[in-house]
Amino acid sequence: MNTAPIVSFVLPCYNSAAFLQATLDSISQQSFKQFECIAIDDGSSDATLALLQQHAQQDPRFIVISRANRGLISTLNEAIAVARGEWIARIDADDICHPQRIEKQLQRLQATGADVCGSWIRFFGDKTGEWMTPSSDGAIKAMLLFNSAFAHPSVIARAALLKANPYPPHAVHAEDYALWCTLAEVGATFTTVPEVLLDYRCHAGQITQSKKDELRATAQIIRSKYARFALPAAMQKRADRFVELAEPARQLSRAEFDWMCDFYLQLAEAWPASRSPLGEVWVDTLQRTSGVNLFLLGKVQALSQTLPPPASEISKLKRQKIRCLIGDKAWQLIKKLRLGI
């Protein structure tokens, strides 16, 4: 390759042969041509390496590295370290880039001056739908109080920033969430192209239940540290309680739901950029609250006016309003009868 690449794709591969070729083709077919792809075979035992080598013969922009298994975090940091591009673009070995992905993300980065840019994604395979992540810097940083605000394989970021702040080795299964929070703390700015630019394949075996448990525990540590950085000073005394109740798998009582909603309203007042993501978050909080009944409906209606949910959450909110109307016992009975509500 005679011309220095502007973008370096980072493609970690481990036993990826089943879906890899579609991913490789989608990278090669980018409308933006001045890129390289650092593909690392992380000790695969299937045909992954052969597919990578065959594709690299057809497209010399692909650089293939193969060695013994070291895990995802080590593989990502190794690829970033050898990348020559000004920008690092993430992609996983079972996802598909839309042809204009990089072109549109570079345009967005130039227009905003941001350091990191994601995109919306479309799920396919065992799950369907779209994930419409926040698009402004403030909204993204507010969403990080709760969870990752980017789909990991959709992101492009300044190479110098990632080389100076590599993926943290302690954050296994939550390495992307840890990285975004770290970058926010060092002053990086974020943006997202509000358009689907990547198809995210969902299939059995992506993450086991044991890994989910480990992810939740790691994410809670990350969330706690980030809350102490990001929450307004006047709300820091409530940070521990917030982190405890914000954990996505935590079932809440009615009193805990009330506490969280009061917290959200105070946060929205102190940090206006948080209003948009909070419109989504409070509906999720209601969904994991037990003991809802008709008496909660007034509060739900008020929250809908103060922190309006995005269009993607409206159907979920409607279901939760029905749950309030009929109560949890009747709701659970209907779910058992599979009436489709």
C-alpha cells in the first residue's frame, strides 16, 4: 500500500469463519477507499485464518496477524498499536458495514469536531429492531451514567486518543463501556450519526449467562466511578444510592422507583443535556419496578410530559401504562396466557 491510510479498521477474529466473509466484503465495499484493515486471528481453530489470508490476497488493504489466543482486550489494543490511520474504526467479525459508513462518519466528525463517532445499528439474526443511540455529546455523556451509549462495532475514534487510552484490561466483557467513560473523563467529545450504518448480527453463543453476570458486576464498578466524575456537584451525596438502583437487572420497589424518578427530575434540571436520554431511562426504570397499580398512573403521565420518551420507547410505555391500569397480578396472568400484550 503506497498511500498512507486515513482510517484503520480494527477487526478481532476468534473462530469467526461462519460469518466472516460477509464482514470482510462489507469492509472492502466502503465508498471511502483510503483505509487499511488490521485483522487479528486470535488463535482460532476453524477456517478463520484461511478466510482472512484469502481476502488479503484479493484486497491488499488488509493486514493479517495470527498468533495464540490472548482474548479480546489484548487483541484490540494490539491492533490499535500497529494501526497507521488517523482514525480507528471498530468492526466485529460477524457484523456488516453499510457502504457509506466511514464516509458519513468522517463527515460527521469534521462537522462536529468530535473525537469519537458512533452510528445507529440494525439487529438481525436472532433479534430484530434498531438501536437509536444518543447523538449529541451531552446526551451521550449523560447516558453513560447508565450504560454504554455506543454500539461498540459502530464506533470510529481518533487513533491518538485510543493509543494514549487503551482498552482497560480489568474490564472484561465491559471493555467498551469502560473505554467510553475513561475517554469522557479525559475530555474527549462524542457524537453519533443518527442513521443506521451497521447491521449487528445476533446469534446463539455470543455471550453466556456466566459472562452476563460478570459483565454486570464489572459495569457496576465502571458506573460508580463515572458517576463520581459526571454527576453535578449538588447530587454527589446521592451517587452511591443512584448507582445501586441504576443497575439494569435490579428489581425496584415502588419507593425505589419514586426515589429514582425524583433523582431523574433533579438531574434534568441541573444537566439539561440529560433530558433526552432520561426520557428513555425512566421507562426502563418503570419496567423493572414491581407492585405497580392504578395509583402510579398519574406519576407516569406527569413523567411523560416532563421527560418525553423517544419514539422507540412509545410502545414500551403503552404496555407499562396498561400494567398500571390492571395491576401486576393481572399483568402476570396475562403474560402467562400469552395474550401478546
